[in-house]
Amino acid sequence: MIRLKLPFWLGGPELAKLKESAQAWWEKVENWLHWPLQQMDAETCHATVLDLLAWQRDISRFNGEPESLYRLRVKHAFINAKDAGSTSGLKRILHRLGVGYVEIEERLPDRDWDVVLLTLSDSQLSQNPELMRVLIQQYGRTCRRYDFVTVTPLTLRIFAADFNDDQQTLVASL
């Protein structure tokens, strides 16, 4: 905001009050003028405006979706639509929306050609089941079936010991 300055010959307590009130008024006007621009940002806009942005960007809120995830999906809608349809694009979409690392395998020799395997950790799938369904429906390839494969990391302890076993082979012949 531009700070108002009076010439030095216009000093005095009454003119200082006038300057302060004019400064407050123009700050308020500036906030009014910035408000429409602030509403175009999906992270900070009002919830009603967010719904309008979501409609414009072809995003529907699913049941139980947190507002932060909804705002994130609306914010990245254009780039997600651009990335849709490719394996690397789907990986970027899932990473952008907080699902994390996913392995995607296509056209496996022992499966039908249209089956795509998405390998996720067990926690990724259990924390985001509805999100995964919505993302595959909206950004997945047409005419493909998606199967989820979960990988559960386990802690394994192995003890290696040397037991000094000795072996002899004796051969007898006539």
C-alpha cells in the first residue's frame, strides 16, 4: 500500500488525523480490490467459491473428503488433467495428491492386456480408498482395468551362526 505523505507546510494534529483516516480508507479500498484475486486461489478462497472453481475444473467432492484434500485436488486439476492417460503422469498425479510412490505395471505376460497393476503399500490403500477410486475413474486410461496390489513391509530378523560342520566323502572301489 502506498503511504500517504503530506507536504511539510501542512503539518499539525488535525491534518495528521485527516491523513490517518484517508490512509485507513484507501487500505480498505485496496483490500476490496484484492478480494476477487484472492478468490481465484483454491488454497485460500471461500468454500462457496471453491465449489464453483471445482465445478469449472470438473472436480466433484466425494463423501468424507477432507477440505484440505479437496482444495488440493481443485488446485492441481488442470495439471492433473494434462498428466492423465500416461503411466508417468498417473504417478505424478498420485504423488501430487499425497498418496506417495506407486509402481505401475502394464501388459503383463500372464494377464489380460488391458489390466494395469498398481502396487501400493498397505497403508497407502487403507488411508485413501475412496481417493484412489476417484482418481482412477477420472484420470485413468480408458478401456483399462486397474488392480491394486498391496505390499506390506515386515521386519525380519535373521540370525547367522557358524556351526563348523565337517564333511568327508569316502569312495571305495573294487
